[in-house]
Amino acid sequence: MQDFLSSSVLVDLFDTLLQNKLFSGPLLSWAHKVSREHHAHTVKQLVLPENGWHFSALHASAEKLENFRIEDMAKGLEKLAPELWLLLDALLCNKHSASETLPGYQTNGISAEDTINNADEVPVHISCGIMMQSTSQKCNAIQSVIGLFMHACNTPSKVIQSLAHMGISISVDAIQDAVKSLDRESCRKRRALGQTRLASYAYDNFDINFTTSAPTVEKSGDTLTHLTSGDIIRLEHGVTLEDLRCSDLLWQRSHLNIHADPKNLPRQYIRGNMDAIINLLQQGGVGMPSEQCSEDKMDVDSDSGNEWTGDIEDIAEFVVLMHGDLGTAERVRSILERRAPEKTRWNRYQFVVFIMGLFHLKMACADALWRLLLEKQKARLDANSLMKLAAVYRSKETGKLGSSPGFRRIHEVIREVGTAMRLDCWRVQAGKENIEWTTLEEFAKSKPQYSQIEEMSYRIMAGDYVAPGDLYSTKSRPLSERDKQKENMMLTHKYFLLYEQTSFAMNEGDIGRVETLFPRWMRVFRATGKHKYAAAMERFLTDVHFVYPEGLRRAIRYNILVNPTGKEGQFRGVDWVVELDNLYTKFIYGGGGSNYTKDRVITESTLIDVYRGCIENMEENLHLTDLTSRHGPPDLAATYAALVRYMKAEATNEYRPGRGSAYEIPNVFDSGYDFYTGESNAPEEGDTADVSEPAPEDLGVEDM
């Protein structure tokens, strides 16, 4: 009997009956009835809790979202419901005909083809998810992940509700429950990280204009809201608690300590920021020891105030690294000066060690070069001025370049024009070494050895292309022998190379090289009126190398730059991370329309990484492609060719005796040095704490 059932005779019998009009109708009705009952029973078995497809929005976690894989769901369906899987695959993907599936059904080894990663099978997964949710509302894993994905993409509520009614997503209310659960989990993770005491903190003040707010008697018409954003970042590279156990030692060496021994000292507005620091520490679960709270409660202006609840890790003997821009640094210094007379370590903020943000420093470097090379009207007149060179390919942006170019624009000009200038130097030097090498193409055809290229590079750097340490001898020649435009170009080369070296060192995480460039930038900043930046850099070098103990010095230097992506050449200043979070908070995840409120912004701000991870995960699960917002690098071959042609025509890097200039670019390395030798009495005019706030496009600069 078993042989008969497993043989092709039974299949032939069914085929014969189906071809007979008398038997085909009843046979199909019977088959459909049996199939419905079988598949309904199969779905009921699929929704059992032990199969792992239950998802509670009230207990949503980032781990569940990150670990969700449609491929895993497909493998489970293939194993637990092979007939249902093949049926849906045949109906939705149109891959299997009856003749292909029947032989598979005759054996007990039913399995779908190895096409799990095929985007065509996504409808099968979704259909199975809809059937399981319709059987049990708790079996909504795929709907929950899709719902949070839609929320992270700022999908309108009407669309989400429509998808929820179709069984594809969970409801808007359920999504809000999941958001609250994720927020609670985020708070626990921040607290757990902070209580290791191996974390640094970064914060920044920013403004949001909630223009959707309707003025009422209770609320004024002023919709501008001042907020503070912050990040807690794990200290990497082997930093230990002992490296940070130096609070008392730093206080002994502090110039704010009126009882300090002079031999220990190194040679050489408020309330809102105090609240911000304390709030960050509270979220990190660290602060004043519990036994001290009852006697000496913390308040920003007195020795009494609000007592914290919950477990607080004692940081009395430790320091906490605080990152921020120059404006934040000034406010923190004001706090430390104001609170220095307090009796306790906690109330005088003895634990704070501030670290300057290198992203804003990089912006200040670009702004200083703009002041030197583009700000003055006369600096734009020469044929070889930076303005004329940039106008070769940015003719419609000359107005912007002369007024308020922004960081990204001036950064790109330095990179692109600087590269073309050096290409032209190679052209000129190649012509000097061989008269047949009139172009770089001719030089390339000669197939020079690497050693020859290296020797030429040294001659270019040490020759008449980049300004030497002292231009006095060059500028002291008679006017008939001087080439003032060539002198300007030599200084421009020097400034551009300094900026590009700084940018490269930051991107590679080479803090040692960055520090060696600080003294040069201090001179540049002094000469261009950016005295506060120069003072901040001087203070940083003094503290790190002459005040802080070895362990703290290493912790700061190894963690002043972070690599969020883990990719080579992608290190960023910690303040860049804060600014990126501000961008997502203000423009992407803060809500829209009537949902754009302060409470919504604060709630969503803690889930930025969760949302980004959810989006990336679902893009992979749904096989979505071509969705990147990051453009590929532009093809600048034609741009460089046009710039080199222009420079060849204007003899940009060639010596022309007697050539004058409407403006002489100052050698700020000399004038900046005068500030440190006391030979300059120039007033500190135009000095501001910060360059303009970074625009959204500044955060996506394609760094060199």
C-alpha cells in the first residue's frame, strides 16, 4: 500500500479524475477544503511563542531591531511550513509550476530553492507575516520592524495607519509605545556607560524655532527655544580608571587654587551651562557620593538644592573629560573660576577637564585663510589671486567667496585650487629638467622612476615654489627684480599645505602631528585676529604636556578624535559628532507640523543611532538599493585641466621679474610670532569666540 501511495500511479489517477468533468469539480472542492484546513493549522502552529516571532512594542529594544533578519524568518518558515512556503512562492514569485512542485511534494525533503536573498521573495515573507498577525496579534515581529522603519523615515501618519490596516505595519500608537521603550533602554545604556567612569562627555548649545506653535495667553509669541545637546562617548585605547584618578592632583596644580603651592603651578554665561554639565553627569549615573548628598546637596548657585535619586557612582577622586567648541570652553572656564572658592570638590567642579573640539578648530583654520586670501578687496584683483583662480570654475560663486563662503565652500576651494597649483608646479619643474617635457602628459609618457619623482618633489618643496621660513631676502631685492605675484603664490602654497596637512592628520587620527602644527596655527590666528583660538590652543598644549599626569595625557590625546564609522581616514572631532546629532535632531527626527515640539525633539534625540541602524537594517532586509544620500566624489579632471591651462597662461608659478601686485599677502608666521615676543601692539580686534555655526552641508565635507 505504501508503495502504491508513493508511486506515480496515484498521481496519474488524480490527473485522470481531474480531466473528467464528472469528477473534477468534487475533487477540486475536496482538495481545496483539505488544503485550507491544513494551511490554517500550519499558521496556528507558526504563531506559537516558541517559534520566536512575537514582538511586544511595550518592550521593544535596539537589540531586537538590529538582530531582525527576514532571511532568518524565511528559513524558519521553510522548515516549519514547507508546503505553505512553496505555495506562496509559486503564487507570488511565479517561479514554480505544478509540475515542478509536485515531485517535491512526493518527498519529505521539501525546501525552497536557495533564493532567500532574492528581493523577489520579499512578498512571500510579508504575506506570511500578515497571515501570522491575523491569527495572533502578538505575532507581529515583521510589522513592528516595518512600523519603526517607517517612523524613522518620517513617513506620514496616514500612510502608517493605512499600512497597519493592511497588516503590514503596527499602528501609530504602538509605534509610540515602542519609541518610549527604546528611550528607556537608551537611558539605561547611557547610565551603564557613565557608571563605568570610562566615558567622556560632549555638549553644545543650539536653538530651534518652533514656528508651528500658536501664540496664546499662556505662551508668548517668541517661538525660539534654547536647548542643549550632549553625547556620552566610551573612552577607548586602553584608558583605565587609574588614568582618571587625578582630580586632587590637578587641583593642586590649578591656578584657580588660592592655596596652591606656586611650584606646582604651570608656567605660563554661567548658570545654563552648569545645569547642562550636571544633567549630563546625572544621565551618566555619576556625581556626588550618596553620603555627601544629605549634608551638602548640589545646586548650581549654592550649597543646597535638588537631591538626585538612584545609584550614583562616586567621581570624587576622578576627572571627567568634557568636549565642546570654543564658546563652550569659555563658559566652562567661567564656571571653574566662579566656583573655585567653594569648599568641596564637587561644588567647585573640580572633576571637569575640558577638551577643545577639533572640528570647530578646523573651521577656524579655513576661516583664517579666507581672511588672509579673500577678505580684502585688493586681494582679489591680481590675475593670480585666489579669487581669480577660483573663478575659473566657480564663476557664479565669486560673490559668496568674497562675503560669507561658509566652511564647505572654502574647504573645497583650498583642496581643488591647491591641487591644481601643485600640478602646475610639477609642470614648471618638469620643463626645467627636460625641455621636451612641456606638459605633464609628456612627463608621464617618459615613465619616470619613483626615485626620480621623489627627488623632484624635494626640489619643488625646497625650490622657488613654496615660501621658505624667511621671505625677507626675497622681498629685499630691488623692485625691478621682484615678482610680487610669485611671492604671493609662494605664501599661498605654504598656507594651503599647512591646512591640508592639518586636515589629513585629523582624518587619520594622528594627534601627534596635529599638535606639532598647533604653534604655526597659533601664529596665523594671532595675525588674523582670532586671538581666542590661539589662546585656547596654547592652553591645551600647556595643560596636556606640562600639567596633566601621564595617564590623563594619554587618555585625552587618544580620545580627542573618534572614528564613528571605523573606516580608514574617517576620524572626526568629538564636536563633529555633537553637531551631527544636532542636525538629525533639528531637521530629521524632530518631527514635523504639529508634531514638531520641544518634547518630541527631546524624546527622539536619544534614538538617533537606533533609527539609523533600523533604516540600514531594513534597507538590507528589503533589498533596497540606490538609496544613499552620499554622492560619489566629483570628477575633477576637466576642472584641474582648466586651472592648469589658466595658470600656464598667467605664469602663476613662474618667475617674472618686475611683476607687481595690487596686494601683498602678509607672512603671518612672522607677524604672528611678534605677538609672542611682545613686539606687536596690535589690538585684539574682531576676535570672536566662534566662527559661524556649521551648516548641514559642512558636516558632509569630503575631507582630504
